[in-house]
Amino acid sequence: MSKPSQPIGLFDSGIGGLTVAYAILQQLPAESILYFGDTARIPYGTKPAETIRQYSESITRFLLSKGCKLIVVACNTASAAALTHLRQLWPDVPIVGMEPAVKPGAIATRSGKVGVLATAGTFKSQRYASLMHRFAKSVELLENPCLGLVELIEAGEVDGPRTEELLRDVLTPMQAAGADTFVLGCTHYPFVLPLIRKIAGPEAAIINPAPAVARQVERLLLERDELSHEALPRHRFFISGQDGKFKKMAELILGFEVEVEEGILL
Ligand code: DGL
């Protein structure tokens, strides 16, 4: 058993998982979080699954060595490649993963066409094939790996013309084909939600699974009697690269000042 005051550990290839950290802190403001961004090895989406499994294992080991009571794989690509493996390695640790919200997308669409934005690694995975098989029998999924988008977001270009152009190239054909619902299947993409909204229009349904993941974290902690009641939670941030942008982006999304420990190579 862990103590309620122990932190929740999250990791991603970079800043993407901060969108999940934000949702968790909105839902559970008394929790402390410990975040690892693998900025030296980003992107994950174009690397082989076996490589991502190894990265995920060493990062999870690091988070557990720092006393995390629960792990959130705050990256769809890493969840697709490594979630089963991590749960086998640490059967007693609650480990929560991300997956593209194909089921909510299939429920939300009126046109029967859902645009899915995720990385190449996620699309290639067994987990994604299983989601399609289970939940997308009666709808059509229009997929795009959004090449280069993660890098632009990581560079802080969340509203620049290059990002807008890339998103127009992704979304316009989907809309022309009839998509009325868009699933954000990569944790970096909520950073560009305002741009996606601008291009897709006010009527489109845009699904970010992070709040549902935060509720799942709450359910698991409640079940285990490990919900924190700390008046002064403490958050820590580690990155593998040396990157001034991370701090700025973390403060932008979380809304408070953060200290970042850089160059943590695992
Ligand atoms: N944020 C990650 C995800 O949710 C992937 C980004 C990357 O390609 O590194 O899939």
C-alpha cells in the first residue's frame, strides 16, 4: 500500500502529458504530481514500438523509485506500445493509460464519420486495431498521423501560421469527406485546441480524453483509499533534454510557476 500523500507519476515524450496533468489537477487539486518529459528522445510517434517499450520501462522505474503511488502513461503512443508490458512488470501498481477516444467519437458523430488525429505509432498498434474492431463497426474513421505537429507544439508554436497550415491540411479533407467529430488521440494536441476549433467550426465535436482519464485516476485512488488530502501538494518536473521551452509551456498550461530538473537521462 502507498500513502495518500505520495505523488502521482506521469510521463510523456515531452510536454504533451501536461494536458493530462492539468486535467488531473483540475479534478484532484490535493494531489502532488511528479512529471517526466522525455524531451531528449522526442518524438515517440515515429519510433519502433520496442524502443518506446524500453523507454517507458525505464521511466516508470524512475517514477516508482521516487515513490509514485500511481502511474499515468500520459502519452497515447507509449500506452499503445507499453501499457500491457508495464502492467505485467508491476502488477501491484495502478497504471492508467491513454487511448484515442474512438468509442466517445462513435457515439458523438451524427454524420457517421470521425476524424482521428494520432501518431503513426498509435495507428500501427494492436491496441488501436482492437478499438476499431470494438467500437467503430458502424462509423467510418478518417485517420491522419499529423506529421510534424508534435515538433511544432514542442517548439511552442501553438498558434503560429505553420501550425495552422498543417492543421488545415489535416482537417479540411476530413471535413470535406463528412467528418463532424474529431478525436484528439495524442496528448500534445489539446495545446492546439483553439486552432482546431477555429478550423473545424463551432458545430464540430472535438474530444479530448484527458478529463475522463482524470476521473479514472480518482476512481482508482478512491478504491485503494489513497486519495490525497494534502493542503499543500508539491509538484516536480523532470526532463531528459536541456530545453528552456518546457518550463514556459508547463506554466502556460498549468497556471503556476514550476521548477524543472533538466538532463535526466535514463
Ligand atoms: N504525446 C504523445 C502521444 O500522446 C506522442 C508525441 C510523440 O510523437 O512523441 O501520442
